[in-house]
Amino acid sequence: MPRSTVARIDLEALRRNYQTACRCAGGAQVMAVVKADGYGHGIGPVVSALNSLVPKFAVACLKEALAIRANGLEQPVVLLQGVHAGEDLAECAQQDFEPVLHSVQQLEWLELSDQLPAFWLKVNTGMNRLGFHPGELAGVMIRLEAMKASERLLGFVTHFACADDAENTMTADQTSVFEQATASWPGLMKSVGNSAAHFLADQPLYDWSRPGIMLYGGSPVIGKTGPELGLEPAMSLEAPLISTRVVRAGESVGYGAGWVADRDTRMGMVAIGYGDGYPRHAGTNTPAAINGRRIRLIGRVSMDMLAVDLTGAPEAREGDSVELWGRTVGVDEVAACAGTISYELLTGITARVARQYR
């Protein structure tokens, strides 16, 4: 029998979250970001579920774009990191992929390519990861015209560093830099909006927004959970309760004996651990749920198991399913307890956890 630890994926919740993104995007069209295997949800089922709604997808790299084509979808696909080799440009042209070009090396590849895909240019407005400095854009445009590639340019992209924090003024500063940098080419499209930008009052999203984590129900906003933003969890991570026992006062549980019972405590062992992608640093008091009742983790998470305090669920029995995150316990709550973000948790679920779709 297969191990019954499972990630249940609600594809209707995914679709509803996309529709929420569309409502938040104002007049912008909305491309769905499905990189990192659909944020751990499975890129094939994710894109198939969104197929009738989404006019354009976005991924990190060529391999992920090809996975979309392998599932029979024909929408344009934006490659957010562009291409990693010159020969990939011809593949992009043939497959209707739209690379985001961000470096001089990629321009050199473009000059040498026999087939030119439609493409975007990335502008570095302050994130300082990828992109051309605003002062370089005029020279880049001259170079594109010289190689007769300017007619294949769709528009300009940038990425916000602090859109998750409504109190931070950097997003407004980046927006201003972007507008000034691209003002000389008003006929080209613009895209700036990550998930967090959808929730910023008065933030322009221009022609295309790029929601990612919000499609899967995770929060992109500091201090808010997904449900507080009107989002639904698309993943419920569940594992069976495989053992129960009473830990007597003064006894410890797990590696390092880090948790010691201060009273007789009914404890359960759950068949999931960091080998499945559950965060090792989720310590005592991290929430979980069983039979709709919230419980808590105790002690250290190990590779294949973790311990829970069953005091709040006295009816729990071996074989019951424990929700590690989902509709009763939000993934953002677990992430906060583990000192990380929901993005990392969702994308970190390993291959030995079965995905089941509904």
C-alpha cells in the first residue's frame, strides 16, 4: 500500500483565486505564474485547470514552459528569467514563448539568432537582481533597431522589492522610476504587478499583472493571511496519525529531548517530516488539526515523523488524518511558526508526497 501522506489540491479554489486576482487587477490582463511546478501543486494539473481562464502563463525557465506545451496548452508563456543559452531563442520563437531579456549577453544571443521570438525587456528599478538600468534603455533600444529586433519587443517588465509592505515607500519609488524609464516608448506594454501589488491601493498594474502565490491561497502581504485577503487554500497537506500514547509528566519526546511534559499528556505521532518537505524548524506550538479540532506540535520535527499534543482532540485515534495546513490551519500560520513564508512551504513538498486532485 502507498504511504498515505498526501497533498490534496483543490483546483476549483485555484480557479477562484485567479478570478480574485482578475478583480484586483483593475484593467490589467492577468498572466498566471506557475513556476516551480505550479508552486508545488503540479504544473500539469494547475495549467489544465486554468486553461479556459488564462490568456498567458509565466514560468522561470524554458523547461517549465515546455511542460505547459506537453500538457497540450497553446497560450503564450513568459520566461521570467529569459533564456540561459543562445539556441533557446529559436525554441522560444517556435513555441510562442516570450523570454524576458535582462542582460547584454542575452542581447548578443539575440543578434546571432536566426529566429526571433516576441520578447520583453526587464528594467532594474531598484530590486537589483536582474534587468537593465534605466539609463541603459536608450542604448538597448538602438541596438535592437540595428538588429531589426525592435518590432518583436512586446514591452517592459520590472519587479517590486517591497510590495508586501504597504508602509514601505519603495514600491512608489520603483513605479516612478519605471514610468520615467519607459516614457519614450508609449506604445509598448508594461508589467510590474506581483501578487502583493494587487493589494496595494492606487498601485497601477498597467497592461499585465503577474500573480503567483495568491493563486495558491498563500498571502503575499506582511501581517495578513490568505483567507484575510479573500483567498482560498488550494493545498491541504495531510498525514495519518500512526501511534498514540500517554507521555507522563517529566518525560521528554523526540530528538534532543527538547520538549518535556509538565503533566500527563496524550501524544500522537504523525507520518510526515522534513523528508516530505514539512519545515524542520516548526517547533512546539505550531498548529495542526485533526477532525476539525486544532492541536499543536510538540518537540522536534524529524525526517519522517512529528509529534502532536492530542489534549484538544481527545477522540483522535490511530488512522485519523491530521491536517498540517489547509482550511483549518493556514499555511501562512505554519510558515510564521517556522520563521519562513508560505512560498517556501508550498514549493518544498517533496516527490514522495502524493498529490490528489479535485
